[in-house]
Amino acid sequence: HFGQAEETGYIKRLKAASPATVAFLPYRSGRALGELFRGADMFCSPSVWDEPFGLVNVEALASALPVVSTLSGGTKEIFSSGGAILVERGCAVQLAAALRQLTEDSDLRGQLGRKGYRAFLDRFTWSRTRQQVEEIERALLT
């Protein structure tokens, strides 16, 4: 139900199991999502499956946020140039330690955020993507 306000059974279970300090926000996109990213100090994306390409991670990089994510699916490729602390999927201890480390170390947050933003500019902008596609096309034609 991507992009819809419908509350799925999965979301209901998450809400029921979460501590009172966790807030669930409604779906956001575009400018509203950008504002939410810009107001954050860090981003956490503990994927529970082999996400082929987690665009949300690239959006966090574009916002210069340091990221904590899991070593699953395409995250290794997305963060191959840095910008994140990657932990084993399903390991709450590693996830908590990485979040604590970023919470307590503002210098590390800044370093990861800057490195991730540079990686975004180098690899994930539309102009860079177009350039990569054109390079592939030229290689196929020769």
C-alpha cells in the first residue's frame, strides 16, 4: 500500500509493539518528506528483507544525513562510498550500538553526513545517472 494512508496489519503490529517514545508519522512525499529529512539528525533504515535498492537511503544521503542501515540487499552498493554504519540484519544489539554511537558523537554524524552527500552527488543525481546510461549505450554500440 505504498503511498496510501491505509493502516496495514503490519503497521498495526508495529504500533502495538512499540514503546511510548516512538511516533508514527503519516505517509509523506515530495516537499513534506524533504522537510522531514532536513529536520533530522540521523536516519535509520533497518531493512528486514533483501531490499534491491532502498531509495529511502539515497534520499537520506541527499539530505546529508548520517545513516544506520542493514547489510542486506542493495545497501552495500548504495553505501560503498560511505555515509553509513551498516549492521547485520536482525541484530538489535548492533543496531542499538550504532544508533548510540551516532547519538553521542556529533563529529562522526557530521563526517558520515558529508561523505554520504558527496557520494550522492557523485553517484545518484539525475545528471550523473543520465551520464552513466549514455556511457553504457556507447559501450553497447561499439
